[in-house]
Amino acid sequence: MDTEEFQLPRSRTANERLHAMIPGGAHTYAKGDDQYPENLAPVISHGHGAHVWDIDGNRYIEYGSGLRSVSLGHAHPRVIEAVRRELDRGSNFVRPSIVEVEAAERFLATVPTAEMVKFAKNGSDATTAAVRLARAATGRPRVALCADHPFFSVDDWFIGTTPMSAGIPAATTDLTVSFPYGDLAATEELLTRHQDEIACLILEPATHTEPPPGYLAGLRELADRHGCVLIFDEMITGFRWSEAGAQGLYGVVPDLSTFGKALGNGFAVSALAGRRDLMERGGLRHSRDRVFLLSTTHGAETHSLAAAMAVQTTYTEEGVTARLHALGERLAAGVRDAAASMGVGDHIVVRGRASNLVYGTLDENRQPSQPYRTLFLRQLLVGGVLAPSFVVSSALSDADIDRTVEAVAQACAVYRKALDAADPTPWLAGRPVKPVFRRLA
């Protein structure tokens, strides 16, 4: 289909309705229509497996499903059946249900490096609870976060460090400091400079690059030596690296860790897990000052916990993590070959672990470019591929991967023309996409 013929009139109208009622036009900034080419931000009707349909009737092969949360594919039968069994039994009660016992047992069996777990609905609540627990346990005020990782929480201790810090007092932001990923010497210098002030180190254990040899173990030793809590944010690495997360793969045990995204395959569930002596500070069976750890009305909805148990069963019984890696490797190889064959192999760059692929779009000077990203996204949409990233789900087939690579090749041909012209503007048909974290709208 020619790009000029590809129009989404119903989606465009729905986006206007969204903006009229919902600030930002979406409930997650990463889903905003500013992240897509102008007037080409599909509004979704439904999804099944690795495919979604927009309200204009177009079908897409989808990547990065639900911001990495739907790793088994949409409406996965084992997950849906587990949820269905709970729906007519009630979902929320005035006391804990037996499902909470079963879900906690299942989680701790899946992530054996943790000794206790508490469930919530979103990742921000879990990471903020971990930070609060670390501050309570150490009596220290400062939080040290990894500066190279893009997102930890919607709460003030993190958002105050981003360009979108409006409404957050400087006194709060001043208590958050940062360290670079992979640099133990710089982290030790930070801990020494703020001796006895830093409550915790929080980071994603791995992202688009593997941890340098000995790095995570070195952080573990630094945290022990300086008396601070080591927190792994496993929202993304959980299940995609291994069923037990990156900590299970790399063999380094944090004091606390947080899980979400893939845990519910699209159902709202997250988890804070960790050492018993720390987690019990938020409980009833100790004599120290109580920590208001997590207390969520909907944190233990039975259908979401049932979904989480079904996800864990499916991962372990069906070898899902290995399948994600195999699919990602096939996709990465295909995209790289297609880009190279069109002469843009140095400009469309695939990065990351095979189960968690992202791509970079570089301009004629090989610098990251939002206009070239816009061009690439636009061409993929025309080719029936919805891909803000190349993060795979296990529902993808080899045929889906092959069709994606064909769409990438067609996009690369246009990309080559823009590079030759040293100007992608004629192929954008509107404003470029924008980064999520920016000060001005």
C-alpha cells in the first residue's frame, strides 16, 4: 500500500475524543499519539495472539505488546481459562482469599531467591515500597538510582530527576542521587561521598547490554560493605531473562526485587519480593517501628493473581523464555540482513537481549534521529507491523517474523532514499515523533 493511501480516519477521530477527556490521550505516556507519526496512531479494537486490529479494520503484527507485558500473546488460552474460573467466585473480599496463599507460594517457588512477596497492581507502587522499606531499614534518607535506566516509578523520588519534574519539590529531588551502569568505581565513590546517607542502590540488573563480568556481584559487595539495600527492578527482566528473572540467570541475589509486566500477561499485577527480615518490617510479627509497605484495595484481586499463576505455569511447562530468545534471534538476524541489503545497516541498529530487542534509527551522521524514527515507524505501519520496539511475544510464528522482515526491507528502501537526500522530511507527512521525557508539550 502507498503511504499516501494509508489513512486511519476512525483512529484519528478516536484520538481527538481521547485527548478531550484524558490528559495526554492515553493512560501511559509511552502509548501517546506523539510517539507515532502524525495522524497514524492506531486505536486498537482487539488483539489475539501476536496480532492486533485497529478500529479502521487494519491488522498488524504487534511488537512490544502492552509495553512488554503481554509476553504470551493476547488472550492466551491458559491465562484466560484461569481467570474465567475465578470470575464467578468473586474477585475481592474483606479478608484475604486462599488464592493469595496459592499465588504467593507459586511466585516464591518460581523466584526461589526471594523469601517473601507482596502483590500490587503496578510497578511504581512496588519500587516505591522497596525504596521506603530500604529507608526504614537503614534509617538513611538518600536513594541512589542507575542513571542509565529510563524509568523506575511515577513517584516523586524518581520523576523529580527527569525533565518532567513539574510539581515536585526540590527538597525531594535532592535526596535522589545517581550512579552509572557498569562502573563500580564511580558507585563506590558515590557511596563514600555520601557515607552513611544512601539507603539503597536501585537498578535494572540488565538492559540492552549484558552486565560486565563481575559487575552485579561487585554491586552486591559494595552494598554489603556500605550497609545499603540492593534493589533489582525486574519489571522487564523478570521472565524474559529467565523464569526467576535476571537474578536467577546471573546468580546474584538482591535484598529486594520488583516484578510486573510479563507476570500477568496483560492483567494488572506486580510484586515486591525479597529477604524475610526486610519484608517483615512491613508486617505484624516484629517489635520494631512498622513500615507502611503496600496496602492496595485491588492488590489481591483473585482473577489477576490467577492470571499470574497461569503465566508462571506456562513459562515453566512450555519453555517460554527459550522460545522468546529463539524468536528474537530470528527477528534480529532478519532485520540486520534486510537493513544491510538496502545499504542502511549502519543506520537501523538492533540492540538488546534477543527476548527484549529495541532498535535505533540513525541519521546520515549516524546520530540518533526522531525524524528517521518517524519515517521507519510510518513505513512499518503501512506494511502491517506495529513496532515501537522489536520486543517479541511467544505467540509470534516464523511466518510473522518473515512478514515483519519483508516490511522492514520495504521500510529500509525508503530509509535509503532519505539518507541519500540527507533529509527525511518529505517522507514524514507531519511532525516527528517525540521523546516521552521532555519539559514542554
